[in-house]
Amino acid sequence: QVQLVQSGAEVKKPGASVKVSCKASGYTFTSYGISWVRQAPGQGLEWMGWISAYNGNTNYAQKLQGRVTMTTDTSTSTAYMELRSLRSDDTAVYYCARDPHDHPDYWGQGTLVTVSS
Amino acid sequence: DIVMTQTPLSLSVTPGQPASISCKSSQSLLHSDGKTYLYWYLQKPGQSPQLLIYEVSSRFSGVPDRFSGSGSGTDFTLKISRVEAEDVGVYYCMQGIHLLPYTFGQGTKLEIK
């Protein structure tokens, strides 16, 4: 069965960086992309970007351009999302999801990132 | 970006009764390839979102047939024929017409009476 297992919760200070991992199993990793979606406390879903696990092509949400980098490691079927220059409004649960390039289908369990001084 | 607008924002339904959620997009979601890139997700309390419906009306693997999707162009509807207790949570529509960026509706919270 398809599974996406994310790394654990993080607490960061403003201005720091965070890197969240997402290990995929149960399917051919390079046949799909990975989307990252975040959810601030009590809020809705916000798409952050997409990466092709096949060739590493990326598309990022305009508001995060310059602060976010998405990568994959095909040897371990793991995707990564790094967000830099963290602010308090980056506090959210971050989800990875398998994505053939038009919609997320299977989602990870989420990683809580708290930004606080 | 395409704006997705859901109504109502909350819904309280007696078990066994039907429920309906509307989603309207600011632009047509019909692509030149003939597909309409409208999706429905359910986020149960404390859980990750789960895909219910893809391309307007196709149920994802394992989704009960009491869930159905319909619509075209800019107007879409998710219907639950007979609400069960396990259906509580927040329902989101999402568009993928321009592939990226995806945009979600605000969410509709379903509660059981």
C-alpha cells in the first residue's frame, strides 16, 4: 500500500530554516511527483509547491519563491522540503502528498513546524 | 490564481439524511484535453486530508458510493446520499486546471446532529 512517512515535529526560531522529509513506499517513486501543502492552526489548506521525482523539476507557489526548496533522493525514495527565513506565520502542519501532477492523492501524516522566539 | 468558493461553510446533518456542498470556481476548470480538474478532499478531525473525488465525479479507491460528485465548468457539487457518523470533518474542493498553483476552497465543516 502507498505510504508517505514524514519526519517529526520541529521548533524553530524566527529567521532559522527547517527541512522536512517524506519517505515514500508502496509505489514506484519516480513515476509520480510530490506536492507539499501546509495548514496553519485552525486554517485551510495552502499548496506550497510540487517536485517531479522523475527529473527534479519544480514549481513553487509564488509567495514562497526564494524561501522554499524541494528536493528528492531517488535512492531512498525520500522527498525533502526546506523553508528558510522562518517567520511566525510559517507555523503550520506541513504535509507531503503523492501527486501525478494534477492533484495530490495519498498524503503523509503531517509535520508540525512551530516558529517561536 | 483561481478562487474557489464553497457553500455552506458549515453543515449539521442527522445521520441517514443527505448532505450537499457547493463549490464554485472563478474560471472554468475544463481543460483543452477534455478533463475537468476539480477534486474533493475530506479532512477528518486530527487526520491528514484524504482524496474522495477526482475529475469532478470519479470516486477514489475505497471511497463509499454514498459520496458522489457532479458539475461542470465553474459549478460543482459534492453529495452524500446518507450521512454517517464517520463522515464528520472538513470538506475541501480543489482545482488543478492550470496544474499549478493548486487552490483550495475555504472548507465546509460537516457535523452530526
